[in-house]
Amino acid sequence: MRQPILGKTLRRTVSLFLSTLILCSGLAFAVSPKISRDLQANNSSGMVNVIVQFDQVPNATYHKKITDRGGQLKRELGKFKGALYQMPASELEDLATDPAVKYISLDRPLRGSGTSSWVLDYHNETINSANAWSQNITGTGIGVAVIDSGIANVPDINAPSVVYSEDFTGSGSALDQYGHGTHVSGIIAGNGSSSSGPADNYTFKGIAPGVNLVNLRVLDQNGQGTDSEVIAAIQTAIQMQSTYNIRVINLSLGRPVLESYTSDPLCQAVEQAWQAGIVVVVAAGNYGRDDNAGTYGYGTITAPGNDPYVITVGAMNTLGTPDRTDDIPTSYSSKGPSIIDQVVKPDLVAPGNLIISLYTPPDTLNVENPGNEISTSLYQATGPFPTSPAYFILSGTSMATPMVSATAALMLQLNAALTPDQIKARLMVSAFKDLVQAATVTDPTTGQTFNEQADIFTVGAGYLDIQAALASTVLAPPSAGSAISPTAIISTSGNVVLVNGSSILGSGATNWSVASVWGDSIFGGTDTLTGDAILWGTSSLTGDAILWGTGTLTGDAILWGTDILTGDAILWGTGSSVSDVSHLWGGRSAQLDANSVLWGTKR
């Protein structure tokens, strides 16, 4: 039975109360609410690299606020209301007292959201790419900014297709040394030339081979970058929007969520691009196997995928067949809702497991994962079958994300007047919803099993369907924010309901009912989110409700611990310090290292 959407007045009241409870009740700021928790826990007595957000785009007068305190400007960030500085940690508290300063956070590390059997992935078949190609819709004229580890010189990406390149890592070259950005770009725009010869019986082709790629390198040879580098790249994309008709940004990267999206500088940057009319597509993250908090991978969406404006993409497993009806969610794909804000994420899913795309042999990913090189036997009829010099397998939400970015480019070629919100709404309402409801996934390496289900926090509104998206004629209001992802709350009756606000996603308006966007099988019924729901109730995966516990955000709530975000909060470890994040992000302070699920999972 479908749960009612709360009335507008009650929705706003509950949402305001919930936001206040989450953001204020347990935070016990050590210095100032303007200083991020991880920066407070840094305990550095020396210089720190920080992003300072102001009430306007900073000018020389604003920079002087830092230099007067012994700091220096490291990087201006365009029209972003902030900049990157290096300054003494001892001066942070004093800087925070300045009324022009809105928020101060560390320049945080992040990396790509891809992981590392030879089998065809059939992703183009499962999402109906051929329907666009049959109409000669290839993304021609649309600029797609790939903010990643760069793009290598490979035969399957024509040199004229990369219309602009810039390096933000300081290496001096925008060419990919890691391998992630090239793989992502091949999924978007590969022309298939390396698998189109007379001996080839299968062609690995990008979904939108006609797009113009804007190569903005922010990840180094090890796949690592920082918030400020990504923000600077986003600003460049906004500034060059009209020059290269940049209508889409692909962000197959992320990092842990450490504050509300309303303060997070990375989230604020992607919102700025969205407001400028650019569709921003972001990876959900690869922490669906993380049960350190006792949540079975729920609540593990990474930033900036937690932002309600952007399109956040989770990963599906095609099981090596072109028939999408047998596809299942990958066990590693991060699940919602987002921590702190409870935003319903991901927004939709696309193939992300064992995806074949482009590489160059010297890339770091290939050196570290030589077993991911495919044999030419996958696409050639006769031998001998050496290792392919062009194609390589990677898995992760990083691989699912460019499929949605490419689809947005196809939609924009067909109708250039579509706004980012209208693109998002069409993608979600047209997504394939008749998914396998439950599946058990076994890791072939470890033998570990995972129970997966196609609920709203695992698959969002459903599975990307290019044919249906191109055929959709429904329109959201043109204003930015009309299709923001809703918030999930527990109603007074104990059921999970969506707080939509002004969003049309499940608002009950024409074409936008809960059923039309989310589907009966994804949201509703006694086996998904209500009654003895697997996620929220007392059956299957849970004892007491695993995410919210026996009380709404308090009491025995497992995600929030016994004191919301402090004390024994399981989310942040066994202490109140954010430096003790061992329960959710593993036993080391380096949350995204080589031993994490980010790089280790295959299924």
C-alpha cells in the first residue's frame, strides 16, 4: 500500500525540525559552527589548506582577511564564493568570527569511483543505445566536460573530439596517466575504431560518439585529487559554457560526506553549475558492501552525489547478457539516503559492472590490475587472440555515471531547450522499473555473499532506458530546483515518506505521482519500505530498523548511534572526533585506499 505524502505545512514543519535536529543537536562544535568537523579534528598547529566560503566572490579585500592572519591565497575559484588558502590553524577561530565568512573546510582529498571472466558487458544493449543511433542522434554539437584523470591519446577518441584540455593537478599535462578518465570518456564518446575491422564481430562504441569532450584533469597518476581542484574545474566549465556549448559535466569521483550539502563547498560548486544550466551527473560511490555501521551499506552515498540538485547514479550488473530483465544491483553500489540530510539517492542506475572501455597500457590502473586487460577473442572471430591494446575492464559507479551523462547529451541534441531539471525528471520518470526485486550476490574471490534488493535507496527511480528517455515528452517546470531529489523521513505512523517541497518528483502533480517516478516495485508495498519492510522494519536484513533504529534518529538508531553524531555515534567511530571514522570508512584515516571496496570488488 502506497504511503501518503505529507501535507505541505506538515512536511515543512517536520523537515525543519529534522534538519535542526541533525545539524545542531549533537554536533558540539569544538570551535565554531563555521568550521567543519574534520578541520576541527585536524589538531594541526601549523599551516593548513582550507577552502573559505564567503558571502560573495572574494576580491583583494577578502583575500587580505587571510593574509593579515599569516595566510596566503593558493587558488582563486572563479565565480565560486570562496577560494583556496593556506593559513595557520591557530587563526581559524578568529577568521570564523568575521561576518563575511560563511564556512571553512579542509581542502579534502577525493578520487575516482571505479573499481577493477572476460565477458561482454552488453551495456549498450541493456540501455537501448541503438535506438538513438538509428535516429542519427549521437550527441553532435553538445559539449561534455569530463572532470577526471584526463584523457589519453587513443584511436577510439578522435583528436578533434577533445575540443579543450586543461590540467588542474599541477603536473603540466592534461593527458591521462591513471586510466580512469580515458575509460570514462570511452563510455561517453568512443568511436569503436579499434574494434571495427574485418576480423571484428563486436564493436565497443560510446553512447554519444558525436559529443565534444572538454578534458579537465583533476586526478593525478594515482587517481587522487582535492576539492579545490574539482571546484576550479567546475568553474572553468561554467566559464567556457558558451564557447564549447558545455551542457553536461561528468563527475565519476567522490569523497565522504562530512557536513550538510548546504555547507559542503563541493556540493555548492555543483549547484552553481546546475544553476548555470549545466546537467551535472555524479557517481553514487562504491560503499554498498560497507556494513561497519550495521546498515548493510545504506547511508553510504558520497559527496557531491549527496546534493539533491545533481543526478546521482548507482551501478547495475548486466550478468553478461543483453537482456535487462535479469540485471541486478551491484553489491558495491552505494545506497541512500544521504547521511546528515537524508536525501533520497541514487536518482537512477546504469550498468557499472565489468564494463569494457578504453585504456593505454602504461596507465597506473593497468599496471596495478593487469588481469583487467581483455583478450581480443571477445570481439574477434579468428585468432590468435592477444591481449587487447585498446580495451580494458573496470567496475564501479564511475562506469555507470558516463552512461547517464552521454544520454543527457543525446537528449539535448534532440531538444536543446531542455533544462537540467527537465533532463533529470525525464530520465527518472522514463527509467525501467520492472527490476529483479531481490538477489543474492557472491564475490567470486572471497566467497562472501550479499543480499541486494531494488528499493528506492538502491536503484532510485530505476534503470536507465535511452529509448524511453528520448521518447519522453513530460516537462518539469524550467526553474532550477524543480526536480531536486526529495528527503526521506519517518512519519508519525512509522512509515517512510518523501518530503518533496517544491520538487515535482513524486509530488502528485500531473505526470509526477510517486508511482510514475519511483514505481510500485521500488517504493511501496509490504516488501520494500513499509510494514515489515526489509530496510525499515523487523524482517529479512534487520533486527530493529537498521537505519533509523527504534526511535527516529535517537535512542538505538544504529546509523546515528546513541547520541546522534557524537559520543558513541557509530557513524563517526567510537569517539566524538571525526578523525575516528573507522566504523564507516574502514580502519585507517585514508578512507579511499587500495584495500577498500573502491578498487577490490568485481560483482
